[in-house]
Amino acid sequence: MDFSIRAAIVEDCKDVARMNLDLATYEKVPEQVTVTQKDLEQDGFSKNPFFQCLIAEVPQQHKSKDGYTLIGFALYFYSYSAWRGKSIYLEDLYVMPEFRGQGVGKALLSKVAQQGLAAGCHMLNFTVLHANQSSVDFYLRRGGFDMTSDVGYHFMAFEEDAMQQLART
Amino acid sequence: MDFSIRAAIVEDCKDVARMNLDLATYEKVPEQVTVTQKDLEQDGFSKNPFFQCLIAEVPQQHKSKDGYTLIGFALYFYSYSAWRGKSIYLEDLYVMPEFRGQGVGKALLSKVAQQGLAAGCHMLNFTVLHANQSSVDFYLRRGGFDMTSDVGYHFMAFEEDAMQQLART
């Protein structure tokens, strides 16, 4: 299949917001998505952006059945490990279902690794839903290391309410 | 106990490197620490730093038995959730054993939450070794949410070799 990977521009945020919601709807938790197109535009494309984004694109003649040419994305940011140093964090990797199995996800992941290495990063981190076996397999096949299963790391969060409580103490 | 929390300066990196190694030695994996004092200085205190750091400090009269006044740190960076938006990631939180149980960790965590909220973050993420029960309890007691136990997220990594292989494909 003919596709290309490129850095996202602010005009892509509409499509990223669409794919975000597609994924959350597929996972039956659309209410979890509070990020809007406007948030993505502001947070990723102003001075000191919070994230970087890569876009997978097909030419017009291969557009999706709904008419889309932007068919996948990878959202990442630079991070740090106190023990290992400069790292890169893959927050989200998504390919529209009708374009899967054709190397798009692999190409996005490869480009994220290239960006990380170019910036001097020693590690690429991400989380994956363990129940999503095809996704887990995708990463393990490519040399991914499961730090939860193998070392016992749990991924934790304080949501905004809990953050506010922490901040007051 | 008398202590203060402040933003780290480049001169603190020697102490952060020391505490880093103390922790890894305690966990019996000192070889996992490849980050040097110089790395911390360059990665955290040049233009576009990869991390931010808070320091817990005691006055001279309360110095540690080995003579240290810098007795804990929190290393964090800004991150992003494709669904939730601006986030903050706590990479490491450490308090020297002889100063534990006196609110230093709590004060560091509180300050990280404050920094995150001030920057408009909706979530504070981190990982914890599940076997470290006192640490897990510390976070759960304060409203932390275990996204591995409760939702099934696994924390994954590609180490540098695997990144290079990804980048070549």
C-alpha cells in the first residue's frame, strides 16, 4: 500500500481528534476523551509544545471509505529516566482499522525510534492494554520489553481531583 | 523535622547522582544506573531540558550521618495524554532512608502536583514497583489510581538496541 509518514502540522489536529475518538469509541469509553481539536492545536503547536506528532497519510486515490486520507498517527514526547537518561515516550499509536496489517503502524513506530535516537535517547517507553493481545504481540515481536510482567512495574495516575488534594497538603 | 523543598540547580546534580546510585544499590541493581552527574547537568540544565527536579534539603545541624544536607529529590517532566491532554510525569521520588516517615516524600509529591496544576495539567502519572508495598501504599493512600491492576495497562520499553533495530526497519 502507498502511504507516507510525516510530521504533523496544526491543520492535522481535526483528524487526530477524529481518530482519538474512534479509538475510544472502539474501546467503549468515548467519555474518556476530554481533549478537543482546539486543545491539540494549542498544546502541540504553540511555543514549548507538550507533544510531537507523526501522521500517516495515503494519496487521494486510496482514501478511506469515509473519504479520509489521514489514516494513522503517533503522538510522543521526550522524557527522562533517572537511571538511563534521555528517553522518548510513545503516548499513542493508532492506525484506522481498514488500513491495518500493511506496515503503517510499523512505519510510525520506526520513525518514532529514529526521532528518539537522533535526539540521543536511550529508551522508548509506552503503555499498552494487556488485554489487547494483537497490540502486545506487535510490540513484543519487535523487541519490546514488558516491564510490568517481567519486573513488576505498575503504571499509576493521580487524576485532577487527586492532584488538587495533593497540592493542598 | 525541619526541611525545605526547592527547585534543583545544576550544582545539585552530584547529590542527585549519589541518591540515584543509593536507590539502585538498595534495589541490588547498581549496574542499571548509566546516568552520570555530567549527564544530569547537561540533560536537565541546558536549553530545552529533558526534566525538572525538586530538592529536599535540611539545615546543616540536621545533616545526615554521612554529612549530607540534600536528602531527597523528585524528578519529573511534562507529558501528554491523547485523551486527557496536558499531564505531568513523576519519574523518580526519593528520600534517604534515615529521613523517611517525616513528610518529606509527601511534600515533594505535593509540590510536583502544584507544578502540574499551575501548568494546566489534568493528570500526574508515574510507575511504581509493585513489590515495594510501602511505596504502593503511600500513593494509594493519597488517591493514586493503579492503572495496571485496575485497567490492565502494562508499562513497556524498547531499550537502545531494540530502538536501533526499529529505526532500521
